[in-house]
Amino acid sequence: MDMSLRCFEFDPNCEPLTERHLQALWYDRDMRPAVLFDAAGREVRVVDPGTWNLECGPDFKNATLEVGSSRHRLQGDVEIHLRPSDWTRHGHAGDPAYRNVVAHVVWADGPAPPTLPPSALSICVGKLMAADIGFSPEQIDLTGYPFARLSIDERPCRRFFDGAPDKARAILADAGRKRLVVKAKRFAQQFSSGRYSRAQAYYEALMETLGYCHNAGAFRTIARRVPCNAAAVEPDTLFEAYNAAACFVEWDMRGIRPNNSPKERLRAAAAFFGGGRLDALLDWRDFSPRGCRDCIIYIERARLMGRARAAAALANVLVPLALAERKLARAPDWLPPEDLSSPMRLTAFRMFGRDHNPRALYLDNGLLMQGLLQVHREFCLNLYPDCVECGIVAA
């Protein structure tokens, strides 16, 4: 499959331009034209290009654009392609992951794909860049995106944390505790509503963890169709019940290995919950470092999920539940580390710079990793990509 274009198609001697070049150009406001135009000739201004998505789905999430003289605002996702036809060729038409795309940004001019989401803009940047005789794809250092290219000037976070690892860890710990308290309050609200039993709320949360980010909703739906009391009453037919409920959900299969498919996760869930192991986790009270490690080992040996995912379940489900039920007065100072997700990585690079040492700052403690997620949600999602006027230092 040809994934590159001659940067100026009428010039056969020009160096090739790839989709990665176009992603960097869209992200970097110093290179991106100040004013773009959609296929209808309307001016389009980029208020925020969105968060560079390092996982499956659209290239940029949560972008903000202004369209026309009225500056009507659009907020949603952005997909980048070299040619308009790549939208169809890459199979995005009808894919639910792309239903929130508000702009299809391409290099080569051509008719917009008819299967773009309603009201999505079709924006061609190639003809604008071709008019700039000083532009060359060689100017774009692809190794510097998205993490290194965050600001022309020194980042405010970097100035604040530079040479102060204890300060950085203390702030991440506070942010991590806040995130877990928010989750605990959500559990408490579920209990007080009367619609959830303690066991069902816990069961749904664990099932959602099994779905990872892309299929979390599908697993929660299955947990509601096959509640935990059914798992206890009919353990031998639990896997069949899960499969039947799965007929009503839509799986996102991108990037999933066969041995970690939703069907295999449901098989593991049937063995775990059908075996009566939920009660042991519901009654877990030891959240000391050794107790946390023992909990991870328990989940791992029961083959419900691997070690890193079990650590995520401990942080996102077990600890908040213990806080909600007052088994814990406060979140533990240390939690087992989980996998470093894309939002965690992006936030860490924004806060500490490209050359920081993850292990020295946060990689050894799941609570600090939860703190990165809280900073991401509370600050980074509301920022321009170059961290202009970041509020962390002021806060």
C-alpha cells in the first residue's frame, strides 16, 4: 500500500511526503497556515488542533475549529489522510470510532468522500503549502512529534518542576488521591441510589476494566445483561450467557491480539466470577504495599487479567470501593504500577520535558500514574498543544 505522496505532485524531483508529515503540520501552529478553507470555500480557523491520538481511532481528539465569517464553532475529532479517497480505502466509513469526526484534513485536492459524518469539513492543505516556496517536508523533524514539539519557549511546567523531583511526585500524589476520591464518590452515589447492590457495582466495574478503553462500554453492557447474581446461580453456563449477551454489543477489534480477544476475556470472566472469586475481592482490606502485591497475584493467578491490568483494576476499582466503604481513610501512598497509557505519556512529556526519567518520577508508583491521568483531565485537555497559559503553576 502506497502511504506517501510526492509533496508537490507536479514536481517529480520533490521529496516524498507521508501522512506523518501532515499530522505534524496540523499539530504545529508555527507551520500550519493561519487560515484554511473547506471544500465549500469557507474560512476555517484552528482554535485547538486536538490531542494527538497515539491509539486506535481518529488522529486527533477533541479539536476546536471556527468556520466562516460567523466563526461558528465545531468541536470533535480530526482525521488526517494524504488523499480524500483514503477515508474509504482505510475503512472509516461506518466505523463508530469515527462518528465524531468534524474535519477530514488531506494533502491532495479532490472531492470529499460522501460517507464523511454529517457536517464534517473537508480541508485540503496541500495546495496552500505548495504556494509557499519556502516549505519542504525536510523541515519537519518527525521524531519531535507529538512530545518534543510542545512549545517554542520553555514550558511553564518544566520551569516549575526542573530539578525538583520531590515536588513533582508530591503534586502527582495529590492529583492521584483526588482522582481516586472522585471514583469513590461515584461508587457511593451508586450505592445510595438503590439501583445497584454493592456486588453488582463492583462486578460491573471489574467487567469494564476487562474491556480496556475501546470495549469498556460493551463489557459493562454484558455485565448488566448477565448480573452478578446470575453468575453465582448458574456458573456452569455463564460463558454461554456472556456470549448470548455479546450479540447485542458492538466490538472494537482494532489492535487486539487473538489471545486477548473479547471472547477470551469473557471466557476468563466466566471462570473467575463463576468460581465465586468476587467475594474475596469485595472483602479485601489489606492495601499495604504487600497487600496490594498479594491482590495483584490473586487476580493474576485466577487468570482474570495480567499483572499490569490487575494493577489498573486495583487502582480504579478496589481502592475507590474501599474508600467509599470507609475501609480506607485515604488512598495508599503506593500502588503497583500499571501500563503507561497514551494520556499518561503525553502529560508526563508536557510536565517534565522530553528527556525526563520516568522511573525516577512516576513509573514505580501506580498512584502517581493515576495523578498523571488527573492532570491530563483537569489541565491538559483544555490546553493548546504548546501549553500556552498552562494553569498548573498558577494553581
